[in-house]
Amino acid sequence: MVYRRTHQVVKRLAARRSAILAAARDAAAEGGMAAVQIAPVAVRANVAAGTVYRYFPSKAELISELIAEVSRDGLAAIRRAADAAPGPSSALAAAVTTVAVQVLSQRKLAWGILAEPVDVDVSVSRLASRREISGEIAARIDAAVRAGHLPAQDTALAATALLGALHESLVGPLAPENLDDPAKLRDAVQTVTLLALRAVGVMDARARGLVVQAVLPAKALVGA
Amino acid sequence: MVYRRTHQVVKRLAARRSAILAAARDAAAEGGMAAVQIAPVAVRANVAAGTVYRYFPSKAELISELIAEVSRDGLAAIRRAADAAPGPSSALAAAVTTVAVQVLSQRKLAWGILAEPVDVDVSVSRLASRREISGEIAARIDAAVRAGHLPAQDTALAATALLGALHESLVGPLAPENLDDPAKLRDAVQTVTLLALRAVGVMDARARGLVVQAVLPAKALVGA
DNA sequence: ATCAGGCGTGAATAGTTGTTCACTTCTTCA
DNA sequence: TGAAGAAGTGAACAACTATTCACGCCTGAT
């Protein structure tokens, strides 16, 4: 044994791996999952195509890790927002609003992570991603139910439905076009959050109040 | 000119075209869009691969027509259900329930039409399909708003959100597994319809009533 | 019956990308 | 410094299917 990985090398390897993942993420954010092709990603990361395969066994694996990473970041932001809220209903509102803001601030990426056609099978990591986020929302709904703020219901199904509503209306093909305008964007977030809260049984008047309170903090948190 | 298409030939051509489309539809219903490949579809339709191209200029066109056809059928069923309802709120409930039942009774097909990755670009026909259905739902929401049953709102956005909720919760990757059991299926339809109605502002108690009324007719209509 | 022309065929083609691997370059340590 | 082994390279490969097209068959008019 005349060669051992020195600390410096280990760091370089890790950096390269991150660079490749970051390149993939950038590509996805710019052109959707379709733009995440091995050769272009390699160029972005300043490595050769073959090198990508030193770090990821396949494109599917690369994309799966990308999905996991983005999902992890998203989940953390949702938790932060919800935990900062004063009560279960506010927490739910905060969580939903955060999802909406997130999705809107990275539309292409979100679409890619969630639903864009990919030539390799990434269904398991997409499933895991959805499960995490949906589980978090379900937990928040559940908390509100337990607090007596909402009627009893199938929280898992409700959470899934809420996410479907958010995604479809904000990044789906029928999503409004001109959401670059910050005012329109805020309106869309508020409208959809309101729908979501009412869907799980929040009274209209109360829901409107929660929505207003939730929007500003969510935007700040996601920006951070 | 010593050759003219005789009536018999015209009919045969039309029949073949329908056979190819039907084969594509069957394939999609069985194995999703992934199963809609030219060669297998041709086999199903009892023609050669090349023949498919006598009728459809490309796979994209074939799938686009498939989407349009399924969408057309679906829209008709939704209209029928809604028109048969006694009032605007019932009509909305009927429309939503019908979408749910449709989607559940042909899960693979619905998923294929809506969101499954396809190797060719079918985004425009998918967009059109969504637009039609969403427009119909929006119109029904609008009618209920005008009748004073619902608060004023962005009906287009609401309709899109509702469809997103239905699709994600019923045929998305997190959809409950065992929806083959008719009782579970009915429960799922009811739960989701209830969410949808509350989302647009129907009061909880009233929504529950509407849901119950809407389920049975919808199932019958879709079966027809 | 015969020919003119569209219709049907299916093997061959083509284009796209993920993946491999023989080779080169770099790093470590005696 | 040089040997040993790891990491990097990128051109070549592989696999998958949509699409083509030269050919033969069938249909319809004379």
C-alpha cells in the first residue's frame, strides 16, 4: 500500500461530487430535467463525461440525489416556517404558503423535481420526495385537527390533495403566465393558500386572516 | 383518372384509423403511455408498423389524437353529469365527482393522458385537454358564484387547483393503493370531492350533503 | 381481363444519449 | 525520484425505437 487518500484528496473528491450535483441542479433550474444530460452537466462541472460515472453509477442515481437534495432543502424550509408559527392553524398556513412560495420561486426546478418526464426511472426518489413533504403537511393538518381547529379527516389524503392543488395551479401547464410580477405572485400564493385552508375545513373568514399572516414570513424564509 | 375512392374503401380506411387509435387507447389503458409504441400498437391493430404512418404523420400526432379523444369523452360525461343536476352547486359537485370517478376507473389511462412521461412532445394536446376540463369546472364554479352560493374568486385558478388535487390524490404516486375495493373507492371519491367543494367555499355541512347526492349518479354516468 | 394508382408491408435506417473502458495524468510514499 | 495505484479522460459503443421507402398487392374503372 503506497497510496492513501490524503485529507486534501478527500476534500477534492467531495468538492467535485458537489460540483457535479450543483451543475445538475443549475441545469435543471435553467432548462428543466431535460437539460440534465450527462455531457452538458459534465461541461458545467468542468469534468469529462466519464468522470461523472466515477461519482454516480448512473444518470438515474444522479437525478435521484438531485431530487433528494432539493426535497431535503424544501422540507427544512417548510418545517422552519411552520415551527415559527404561533399555533397549529398558523403552522399549517405557514407550511402551505411556504410550499407555494418555494415552488413559484424555482418553477422549472420544481416542475422537474415533481413531474417532468425524464428518460430514466426516478419514480422512487420522486415518490420519496412527495412522501416527505406530504407527510409533513399531513402532520400539520393533524395537529390542527387535534387542537380542535379542523374537522376530523383523512389527513394523508388531504395533504396529498393540497400539494396536488398547489403544484397544478402554480407550476402546472395551466398556471398563470405572468407570475414574475411580484404582486401577481403574491396574489396567486394567497389565493391558493386560501383554497387549501378552506379545503381542509378552515372557516373562510379565519382562513383569510391566516393567509395574510403567513405570506410575508414565508417569502423571507425561502429567500434565506 | 381510373381510380377513385369508393364508399367501401373510405369506410375501410376510417375503420382502420379507428382501429389504430383504439389499439393505442387499449395499450395506454393497460400499460400507460410507455406501452404506446408504434410496433406493438400496429400489432394490436393488425397492421404493419408502416401502415400507422399512412394514418398518422408521427407518434406525437397519434398520441395527441388519443389524448384529444379521451379528453372529449371525459368532458362529455362531465357535462352530462353537471347538466343533470338540479342547481349550480349540485352541478359543481356532480362535475367534480365525475372527474374523480372517471380518473379512478381508468387510472393508468388517466395518468398517461395527464402526466406520464412520453418520449415525444405532447404538451400542446395535454394543455388543450386540461384547458377544456378546467374550463368546464371553472364555468360551473362561476355559475355557483353567480347564484350566490360561493364567494367571488378566481374561478380559473380554483378549477385548476381542484383538478390538481383530484389527480394527485387519486392517481398520483401517493394515491391510496387498494382502491380496487369499491367501498374504499367510493370513500376516496367522497373525501376528495368534499375537499374540493370546501376549497371553493361551500360550507362544510352543505358540502357533505352535495357529495352524497353526487356520487351515485356519477358512477352510473361514467359506466354508460 | 387489364392497367393505373393508391394502399399495405416490414426490413433497414437514423438519431439520440447513456455508458463503457483502454489509456493518460496525477498523487502518494518509500 | 520512481513505482504503484487512484482519478480523469473522451472517443467509441450500445440500445432503443420512431421513421422511412422500395416493393408488391389489392381495388376500381375501362
